[in-house]
Amino acid sequence: MPLDKPYQDIPGTTIFDAEQSRKGYWLNQFCMSLMKADNRERFKADERAYLDEWPMTDAQKAAVLARDLNECIRLGGNIYFLAKIGATDGKSFQQMAGSMTGMTEAEYRDMMVAGGRSIQGNRRLGEDGDAQPHRQPQGQAGRKEGK
């Protein structure tokens, strides 16, 4: 029986929970393999052949080959593991984050220095006046502090 996930109503956000961890296990293990220089060299020499050594889904392999980090996250990748792909490619975390937001590295840096992304449209559904109200987690209705 799946657990209630009250956090699923955050637009554009994938929460790395136990289900995502299971889904992305081999993708994340592949990423961790890139911590070793010889594995990085093997991967850079023939990316597809190296990926085929891992029991990842075809969609996960395609996302890695395309360097589509947002898709990798959707498919169970954890950003801290996925950072190993960026490091293998000689990219900083800031460059990777910029690519994930559709911004250049400079645009991303400037946005973060200016205080980050606007909260408008990035809150839980219902918090910005959306038609769908925020749903309270089960067992929380009517709970008062201290009880």
C-alpha cells in the first residue's frame, strides 16, 4: 500500500523519497562508479557501452546520454549522485543547475545572488490562490500545538 505523499502538490518538484530511491538505484550506482578515474575514462571512451553494463532502464540511459538531468531526477536520480556526471564532463554544479533551469551559468548565478527564484508559482498548490486547495496530511486536521 503506497504511503500518503502530501508533498506531491509542489509544482515542478520531484521529492527523492524511498520510491524514487528504488526506481533510481542503478542509475545512482552508475553515477557513483564515476568517482573512480578508470571508470570515468571507460565512460568517456564509449558512453553507451559503459551504460549498457548497468541494469538501468532504456529511459534512464537515454537521459544520461542526453545529459537531461531533470529527466534523470524524474527517473529516480539523486542530484548529489548526478553531480558525478557533471564532474566527469568538467562542469561545475552551478553550470549543471543553470542547464536544469534553462538559464546560462551567469543567469543562474545572478538569480541566486539576487535571492533565488520567486516563490510565485513555486509553492504548494493552493498557496498562490490556485483553484486546488492545499490538502492537509492525514491525521493533521484540527491538531493544535502542544496536543
